[in-house]
Amino acid sequence: SIIEHESELTAYALEKLGRMSEIIIYGDKNPETARERLGVIAFNVKDVHHALASAILSYEGGIGARNGCFCAHPYVKRLLGVSSDDAKAIESLIRARDRSAIPGAVRVSFGLYNTKEEIDHLCDMLKMVINKSYKGTYKLNKERGEYHPVNFKSDFSRFFRL
């Protein structure tokens, strides 16, 4: 039952994300073979840094997404087509305490507790990222390679109460 649920969600997400021309999906994109893969989708938004897209999903959408190389730097560099010259230039920046150019992707995953409505919410948030209609102003911390919203205050009571 768990595998069926996860496969159904993955197929649904691949179908919806596949209709968004600005989304670059890595790995098998075919919703019909979702049962043969994990409920994990790595992607990028064209012309948007992976860390910025992930920050917007997190801060404005309440979506737990990861970004970066996922402890698989050689694979991700190959997947993204990073040349050895580019890799050397990026390594020089890292040594100079600038991680802003590290290539990567955004990753979402689905489990037993997720719903199709949450995938719809993910896609709505991605449309905001694509259209640059997100609400926050984000600042890059070059040393960490992360984006954080300026003057962010969250009302956690919207999500849970003690």
C-alpha cells in the first residue's frame, strides 16, 4: 500500500512538473514508470539558482526541499554538464570562501504522509518562482551558498499550536 501511494504521488508530480517548460527534471521523467523509482524528484527551475528556488519553497511555501549536490558531487557535476575547467574555477571560489557558484538541483521527496494537494501546492509555488511573483526579498550568503529572506518573520500559529 505504501509503495502504491508513493508511486501514485510520484507519477502525479512527474505529470504536473513535466507540463511546466521551465522545470528541468533529472532522471526518469515518465509518470508511467513511477513504480520503478523512488518518490524523489530532482529538478531545477530555468534561470533560477537552485538555492534561491529551494529557499522560496521553504520560507514562502512551507515546503521541505533540499538543494545542492546531495552528497553526490561527482554525479551531479556530470548530470549538470559541469566541465573540468568550470569545476576548477568553482573549487577556487570555494577556497576563497565563496560557495555561490556551486552547481546543484532542488530535490523533493514523497512519503506515506503526503497528498496530491501538497503536490499541487508545490507546483503553485514553482509557478511563483518561475514568474518571480514570490513575496520575499532574498539575500545570498556567498560564504554558505544559501539564500535567506530579508526581514523574514513566520507566523508559526498557521502551521501548529502548542
